[in-house]
Amino acid sequence: VSAPLAQPRALREDDVVAAIHEIVASATSRRIVLGIGDDAAIWQPSRSHRSVITTDMLVEGVHFTRELMPFFDMGWRAMAANVSDVAAMGARPVLATIAVGVPETVSPDELFELYRGLAAMAARAKISVVGGDLSRAPVLTLAIAAVGEVRPSNVKVRSGGRPGDVVAVTGPLGAARAGLLVARDALTVDDDVARTALDAFRRPQPRVAEGRFLAASRNVRAMMDCSDGLSTDLDRLCTASGCGAVVECVPVADGARAIAEQIGEDPQSFALAGGEDFELIVAIRAQAYPHLSLRFAAHFGRPLLRVGRLRPQAGVSWREDALARSGWDHFAR
Amino acid sequence: VSAPLAQPRALREDDVVAAIHEIVASATSRRIVLGIGDDAAIWQPSRSHRSVITTDMLVEGVHFTRELMPFFDMGWRAMAANVSDVAAMGARPVLATIAVGVPETVSPDELFELYRGLAAMAARAKISVVGGDLSRAPVLTLAIAAVGEVRPSNVKVRSGGRPGDVVAVTGPLGAARAGLLVARDALTVDDDVARTALDAFRRPQPRVAEGRFLAASRNVRAMMDCSDGLSTDLDRLCTASGCGAVVECVPVADGARAIAEQIGEDPQSFALAGGEDFELIVAIRAQAYPHLSLRFAAHFGRPLLRVGRLRPQAGVSWREDALARSGWDHFAR
């Protein structure tokens, strides 16, 4: 396992995860329906039930800084990321545990504000915070584990996509990345644009209802959330499904378009690379797509957005060009 | 909530946890049987099943240092702590997720060695590692969440103790603390003593079988693990049960006795203050104690060890003296 990984700087996160997967795979019981590699793992607490579990770690200086974000929003975002992973399995959020590492420079009131943000997102997603752990740490560190439940017939994973499937997302992309730029670089944009972008960055809305709606359809063959950017996450969906994809059109959030133009980037490229939007990516049987997207629009009052098609050849291309994964990779930099 | 906590340095971990509990308690559904405050939370995935979940965060420089412990053992201990919390509910370990924050100074091979330790403990406890997260972090940080399952009738919590109950532990205490001193201060003790103590510190054995055995008895009225030291944890059991306790005798591990004598500490005090032994503390109906302890000894080949009695008056005393909580508190120092 270690031989091809001799140069730490050349490691990609997915390579490290694959090596770790091999190490821990030895001890998996038959109660585990799906282990490492999807948005969440699945197990079978009883014959007629499936539970899912996911975990995320957020580290100050890596995922967020205190300058960019109030404590309340740190908590909100951390919880949102885990709720989103539960939603991406088609599951209903049930409970979460929260471990927090607290540096001496964070006051109790700031810590409580963080928990208020966690609790506010949890209340919105109807997920109960049932336990946790507190520790001293050199920087603020959050690790959340979230559990959800789903009917066995509704479970969605990344690997179900087939060539020909339509790839769609539950909303336009790039808003969170735009919000990060607004917060960090204080870009001069229209107040409304700035506010919308900041909101998308600081208070993202995981697509729980959308995930459950899509999970109930047999024509949705694969689903995951878009937390690391469409280019990176669609590549993961394709790899899991044993196929590739052509991206035809990237739906760009309004705020993202304005910010991209200001910094001189192509809006679609900007949106492709933007992580933490928490929209869901789905692969849908092509014949079923028109009807499903109509039902989705009727139910949620906004459209399901087509981004492309799955294809037999591996890799993700943008129209004709091969697309580099431009999203977040913890080990590549 | 924040008023009595104005002075951060005066905060005890339990005070902070209580304040946080209030913040997050708002959003708890009826599916949650038990939330924050015990070794693990309990929920009901279906009518005839109970699941438990616990989480722990371990931070380099706070809970461990690389000098004191090989990477394999860091992984082993981190997993053991979570397995122990599951065992303390009377549950069978089922699965765990692992989030790891990795500093640049940890090589992939060291990281994999950490995961080998996690996997080895997991295999021993028959717990499946089903997912996780990797992040950059300034110091090595581990956050594990573990899930277990237990028959509804066998669930044990901290709050069931009643005055008159016998308090017992599943093994002698202080060995992990002795091992820490051996590792840190290179004390000159007999090789066998040093090895046993180091082993207890680096490769603790959570009491899964013992927990399930004790959980099956209706006469065991409260159970928890002794991860922060008997003086601290028995106080928690008493507070949850609305009573107090008298400690009559602290069973001291062999290695702990030798080390305590060498550093001039009373062996029983030494053992009282020593955390991370992962023995279970139980409150047992007094009439049932003799028979249960015989059955325990017959089953495990070693005795259940009586340490004292629960009493109506609050607080934990050692024989006649009030006992200060001498275990670990993240916020007290």
C-alpha cells in the first residue's frame, strides 16, 4: 500500500482514502450494507430498516477562519455539511454527535454561540444533537457524526449511474465560493449580490426534502452532494458508477456570476470549481428525466437543473475538453 | 446560561457541558431515548431495537504525544475509548466512523500505522470501520463516533443507582496512569511491572464482554466506564442517580502499586485518580451482589471488585473524608 505513496506532497486525498480503506476493511460484518467511499455508510439495525452515518471534521485555518465567519455560522455550516451527506443518501436526518476542540482563545460565550449555530441548523433539519465531546485543542476543531434513516428501497448511492443517464443538480452552483470571496477579499459588488453570496457561504441549506423526494423515485439511479465542487464530485460519482460524463452546461448562481465576472473568470468554470454549495447531484434514467423534473419543479417551485449526461468512456469532459478536477483536495496542496 | 460562567478559567468541563446541553436540547425528537450526559446516547431505530452512539476527540499535546506512544497505539487507544463507552451502555459494538486531522509532519506511512492500530482494536471489538474524514490540522487530531446495539431490556445508564447499592468495578485501577508515568518519566521499575503498566496505557482493553454480561442482569442498576478516574466518574454516576457514595477500598493494579510507592504516593489515591483504565463501574442491588459476583468470577476467571456503597447523602467520600474529584477535567486547568 505504501510504495506508490512515498512522496507525501504528491498524494491525493482519494489515494489516501483508498489506502486507509484497505487497512480498515478487514473487520466488516454482514450488518454493514455499505462502508467507506460514499457520502455516508449504511447499516441494517433491523431487517426492515436502514440507517446511514457520516462524519466530517472542520479545522480552523483549514476550513474556516474566525475573521471570515461569526461563531454562529461556523456551527451552522459544520452541521449543514453533515446533514447534506445524510440527505445525499436519500435519508431523513435523525441525530448527531458533536466533538469540539477548543483553544484557550475561544471564550465560553463564543463557544456557546458556536453551539447555537449548530442547534439552529439542527432544528431546521430536525436532527437531534444527542452527545458530544469537548477537548482543549490548538485551533478550533469540530467533528460531527450524523445518523439518518431511510427505507431500504429508497437508499441512493454513488455507484448506480449508467451511461446515458441525465446528470442534474438541485440548484445553481458557485454561490458559496462567491460568498467566500466576498468575505475574504471584500469585493465591491451590489449589496444584494454580496448578501446573497455571503448567505450561501455562511448559512448553506442542505437539500433534505429534495433528497428524500428524489430518493423515492426508482429512476434516480445515483445521488451525492456537491460539497467539493461539481468537477471533483461528478468525477467521484462516475468512478463509483464505472462510467464517465460530459458536462454540457453549468448552472451558475446569480451571485457567482457577478463575482466571477468581476475577477475575470468564466462564470461556468467558476461555478464548476466551487465547493460547499451542498446541492445534490443526481443521475436519472434519461426517459424518466422530463417527467421527474416537472414533478420536482411543481413540488419545490424551482427547477431541477440538467448539467449533462453519463457516458461509457471514463473521465469527465466539459463539452469536448477533458475537465481537470478543480475542487478541494486536502492532500494535493 | 452564560452569567455564572463569566470566568473561563473557573469553568469545569461538566459546567460547560450542562450549558451546551441546554442550547442543543431544543431539537430532540421522541425517537431519542437518551440524549447528552451518559457514556452514549440511545435511540430507537425500530420498536424492538435500541442503538447507542458515542463520540470522542483526541488531540495531540492534550491527550497524547508522539514521544509517549507509537502511532499504532494512538489508534488503538482512540478506538478503545469509544468501544468502552458503547460497552458501558451494555451494548454490542457495531460500527465506527473516524475523522482524522493530519499535520504536515505526519507521513502517509505513519498515518497508515495509526489506522492499523484503529483497525486492530476494531477487529478485536468486532466493530466495523465504515467511514471517516481526513483533513489537514496543526496537530494530530482524532474524532471517532461509535455505534452499538442493545436489547431494550438490557440498556444500562448512569442514573439507575439507588442508596444501598454495592459499587463495584470490573478490574483493578491505576494501571494506565502508571504506564503513562513509565513512558513519560522512564521510572526505574522491574521490567515486568514496567511492561504491564505500559501495556495498560498503550493497549487498553475495553470491557465489552463484561458490559454485556452485566447488562443482562436486572440487578445491575447503573453502569458507566471509568475513563476519567474513579473519583470523577463515580461522582458523575452519583449525581445522575441523585445520591452519593462511600468508597471503602480502591482495588489497585499491580503495576500501579509499584509505581505509586516509587513516587511516594498512597497506592489507593494513585489508583483513584488514574483515568483511562476503561474498567466498568457498576451499581448493583446489595442482595444480589454476592451471587452476581460469583457468576462474574466463574464466567471471566477474575473477580468483580467491590469498591463501596451508594448512600442517600450527595457527594463521594473515601471512608469518612470527602473526596475531591482528582481525575481529568479539560476546563479546570
